[in-house]
Amino acid sequence: MIKSETIAAIATGMTNSGIGIVRISGDDAFSIASLIFKTKSGKSLNEFESHRAYYGYIYDGEKLIDEVLMLVLKGPKSFTTEDTVEINCHGGLFVMNRILEVCIKNGCRHATKGEFTKRAFLGGRLDLSEAEAVIDIINSKNELSMMNSTSQLRGSLNEKIKNIRNILLEKTAFIEAALDDPEHYSLDGYLDRLKEDLYPIYNDINELENSFNSGKVVKEGINTCILGKPNVGKSSLMNILVGEERAIVTDIAGTTRDTLTENIVLDGISLNIADTAGIRETEDTVEKIGVTKAYEYADNSDFIIMVIDSSVSLNDEDYNILEYIKNKNAVVLLNKTDLDTVIDEDIISKYTDKKIIPISAKNETGINELSNYIKDSFLSGNINVNDSIIITNQRHKALLTEAKESINNVFDGIDLGVTEDLVTIDLVNAYECLGYIIGESISDDVINEVFSKFCMGK
């Protein structure tokens, strides 16, 4: 066994809070802890029992630093699989940094980003996909994202990938055995049977790959732009969606002159939403800039919510915006249905094929229908993270695509009548690509890149 350096870092947020945690992991974790920790009676602990919490004080020599609870976890039954100590102290930044300083002074090295989780991976506690799920949980913006990452952390993707790899390995091994020992293993008709056996695997990989589009929405949110002419209720809609008065609302057309952005969660889906300046011809220099920025934001959005005032007739500004969203992913909201309306869905449908939803921002009606439409538009069917595996990682998606292409090459090769040894080349490549996802075969550079995205102390 190679003796590991003992590392330490603050494992909680770098802000003042009620409680903070300083984590120590490595071969000398217990001996270092015994140098800096004393019980209430003043005695040092030379022998620690695993999975117990000890009450006492942290000292720097003879100088008292803080009153703490110290959790002791003996490897391999710890997150890192190493001897680990977690010092639960008061959560002031100065106090936490002072305790970390004492740990380093007594033999620890400051941990790098993600080093605790990296050690868990290297120790076999997590595979690479499970380790990546840790940072996804930390960065979750909504419940769907958190639940999907938690499912992956529990090994849902690992299990799926391993099952597929086992079948690929079995097929490859049989071909190679038959080529080496044709007297005992026959390949007559085997490639035709192989093709049939690989169809379910191909479909499984294809389903995982296709889930990435939904996964991207779950993880990152939908870049959404609210677009419309002045005074149609865009800012009122923004305030309803955000849940507070973020945008200024007046009866004066052109009140919104700049783009106001917020991240909101609508029925489990994150929207990176922007309220933009009203679209109209104007001589006001500032308002012109706002209109230009509105179109720029709309050009880069995944989804556009066009708002129309149903209490007034359509004009050129409405027609121009309807023409602009013609080839965009968009929905049209008929606002102010609480007033006497002069426009209805039949009239708007003459100018657009987009979904039309009547709403009243004032009475907050129609918002649930908008929410359901967004969810149906961006998620592939009804996603149940307890039953489905959703890919949210671009690295995983690229490897699944390559594995799928390799199996496609197997199909093409069989149709063209290639020899069995050539078929195994693509089978092995698919096997290795899937192995890269869970880290069973991967370079140090990729591992370092994955863990460099982690926060300090995790």
C-alpha cells in the first residue's frame, strides 16, 4: 500500500454560518487529530473508535481555538475510504480558517479541488459517473436535477452501463475463442444471431443518448425570452413567474428599457428568463438600444414567450414579432383576458402556427397551462427520475454517441459480409467507450479534468 498524504480543507461554504466543518483525510488523520484535539477534561485521545463523535476543544499548542464536535471515521468505511476526521466547529470564516491552519501546521497538506471525492473514486468507493453526480447534486437548480443526480450517485447509470458492457464482452470473448479454437466453438450463423442480440443494446444506448436533450434542460435550465410590444403585460408576467415585484410595472408604454434576467423554477423546470424592452419604432436613443438588446437576447434563447394584449387590435408591431418567431421555438400568450377582448385564438391562429394560451397576468390565470406546455415541449415524455436514467453530462453523451456508432459499424460489417475478427474491433471499441463513462478505463488527464470542476473541500 502506498502511504497517502494527509489532506485537509474546509468542507462547508466559505461564508459565516452556524456550523462549519474542517475535513481531514489520510493515513495520519488520527495522529494529527490527537495533536490538536483535547476532551473537556483536558486529555488528548490517542485511540479513536470509528464512527463516533467526540466533544472537546481544538488547540494550537496551548492556545484554545474553538469548542467542537469531532467525528471519527476509520477507513475503508468512510467517504474517501481513508481514515477521516471531520471537525464540526463554529461556522465563522476566521474560526474555520484558523482550525485549517492548525491542521496544516501539524502535518496536513491543503486539499486541492475535488480531492476528497477523487480519493473516493481511486479507492473504489465511487465510479467516475457517481463522482460526477456529486458535483451535479451540489450545483442542482431544481428538484428534478437533484433527484436525477441522486439516482446517478446511487449507481443507476453504473448498473446500466455494466450490464451492456457484460453482454459486449461475452459476445467478443465467444468470437475470439472460436477463432482460436474452431474445433470446439462454431461461428456458423453466429454473426446473424449477434446482430439480433445487439439490437436491444443499441436501443438502450440510443435511449440514453437521446435523454441528453431532456437532461440538459433539467440541469441547466431553458434560456427564455419574454417578447412583445410595449404595455402588453410582459413585466407583470415576469413578476408572476418570479414570485415577487422584480420588474417595474406602469401604464406608461416603454417603461422597461433594459433586459431583466432571473432564474426561476416552474413546475420543476429551471427557466433562465428575461423580461425585455417593448418592441416598437422609437426615436428615443435609450429605448432603441433596449429593443436591439431584446432581439439579441431572443436570438440566443431556447424559447420565446410572446405576449399580446387581447384588449386591443393587432398592429404592425404585433405582426412583425409574429413573423420574427415564425421559425423559433415559441408560445403566444393572449394577455388581459380579464378585460373586454377584441382578439381571440381564432384571430391569432391566422398569423401563426404556435401554441396560443389565453392568460390574465392580473388574475394569474393561464400560468399552469403555460407551465405544462413548457414542460411538454422540452422534456421527452413524462420523466420519472425514479425509473429513468437521464444523461446530463456532455462527456457521457459523446461517449454514448461513439459507442452507438461502433455498434452501427458492426451491423454494417455483418451486412457487408466482413470477417468475424473485424467485427470484434468495433465491439471492443463500444465496450471501451462505455468503460470511459464509469471510469474503468480512462486517462489521468480526464480524471484530473473531471475533479478540477469540484469545489474546494469536496
